[in-house]
Amino acid sequence: MILHPGILALLGGSLLSVLLLIKASGLGLTILLRWDGTSSSEQQLALEHKTWLISSLLNAGLGFQIVSGVLFLATVEAIHPLFVGAMCATGTLNANLVGWLVLLVKGLLFFAAALWVIFNRLDQRSEDAPLLRPKYLALLLITPLAFLDLTLQYSFFSGLHPDIITSCCGSLFSEQGQSVLSELAALPPVTAMALFFPVIAIYYVLTLCCLRSQNALLRYLLFITVIVAFFIALAAIISFISLYLYQMPSHHCPFDLLQAHYNYIGYPLYAGLFGGTLFGLLPGLAAPLQHHPSLSAHIDQLDRHWLWISLIGMTVFLAIALWPMLFAPFTLLRSG
């Protein structure tokens, strides 16, 4: 099982990423202890050169962590025919419940790694590197998370055996189940829509207001709204969006959307949601940094780009979700 190409790529890439992060963390710790931006000593110059080396290592290591979640989902989807009872990625994850922890950790790593890379590039644009200590402190937290991800992945894949009889989405996302996921599946579509659409509308209003105003409070409100919208959108996918995409009144699985039978529609759907969320967080996170003169101009320049990318991502997600609702003959009015 562990010799599957996708599994080897995941474990090999994760191992290499962790090694790079450990190396970078060691150098980063040295910088944290010895950095003196006011000094022009030989030691300080050497440390400044090392920061560029660390950045190169981290672009590779964290870059893999950003995309590894997609590779993980594609792999667990690809190997599901090996297990009795598995119809999609859900069956693979249920064959060894550690897989659900891997999925959670990879979600955290996606945001942590992407935010680190973005703010590192912002810091490198400045002359005095005001984010140097915060970003290397953050790196010391990301590295153990990446090691946990590697450990959990190995435990998950090594614990998979073809003789396992697993359960699939029909039971896990059943409205009669006892799990949190089954409770989301049982959430009435009308109730889910009543939560989903107003929050999305608030997101659009705040984003458009941020494009017209430099007000920091608007960006903080957008930051909170994006987080709330992200979790409500995930719940909405299980509760009613999946039903419209499948054109079936009781099929709530969020993973079947990744299959060829449904034109891999899940990949752009989730990419839009995760990308829109990531870039929607950035203006609020960057707003407190405006007091740094060396960062202010760069943040003003990037702020609008972040907002537009977030809008595009969320619009892609919303367009895919709304298309079957508006143009397909299937309706949930009777079942809602």
C-alpha cells in the first residue's frame, strides 16, 4: 500500500519539507538570538545573507505544504477502490481514522504556510525587516506542525490494508447518523441557506467597502467575516450545495465532488473557497503593520490585489455552487 506513487510522493515530499524547515528553524533561531539591525559588523552581515538562504529553503518547504492537501485528497480518492465498502475518499479515510486528523492538520498547514510565505515576501520588500522576529517565531510553531503532519501521514498510510472493510459516505454523511458530519447533513437546507447567503452577502459588502476605503476597522470586520463565512460555507457544502451538484436529495458527501464522474468540480470549488478565504484574511492581518513606515507603502499597494483575488476566489466558489440551483431542474423545496 505504502508503495503507491501518490503515497510515496506525499511521504517523500513531506519528509524533505520537514528537513528543510528544521534546517531553516535552526538558522532562524540563530538570527533571533543574534540579530542587531543597527549593527554593521561582520556577524550581522553574515546573518543578513543567511536570511536569504532561509527564504529559499522555506519557499520550497512551505510551498510543498501549501499544495500537499490537494495531493493528499487526490491520493486517498485514487486508492479507494482497494478497500471493500469504499466508494470515494471518505471510505479511505474511514479505513484508518487517523486520516481525518491528517486532513485537519493539512488545512491548518495550508493557511499557516501560505501566510508565512506572503508576509515573508512583504518583509523582504522593506529595508529594516520589521517582521523578522515575528516571522521566525511563527516558523518555530509551523515546523512542529509539519512534523506532526508527516508522522500522522505515515501512521495513516502504514495502517491501511486491502483486507479492511470500511464504511463510506452513505453512512458517515447520513441524516440518521450520530456524528457532527451527519448533523450537518441533517441540517434543513432552508436553515443552512438562511445562514450561508447573508454571511456571503456581508462578505461582499465589506470587501467592496474595503476597496473604496482604507479604514482599518472595515478590514478587521472582513477578517472576522471571512473566518465565519469559511466554516459556514463548508457546512453549506455538506448540507445543500452538494445536493444540487449531485442532483440527488440525499447525497451529502463533500468528496465525491473530486471524482471524474462529477467532472472534478470539487477542485475549483474548494480552490475558490480556500483561496478567497486566505486572501480575505490578509488585509485585516496587515492593517496593524501600517505603523511601520517601511511596510506602509507596500501594504497599500498589495491591499487591493489581495481584496480582488479574494473576490475572484469567492466568486468562483459561489458561481459553482449557484449554477445548478439557478439552471438545473432539480429542486430542494419539497425536501427543505
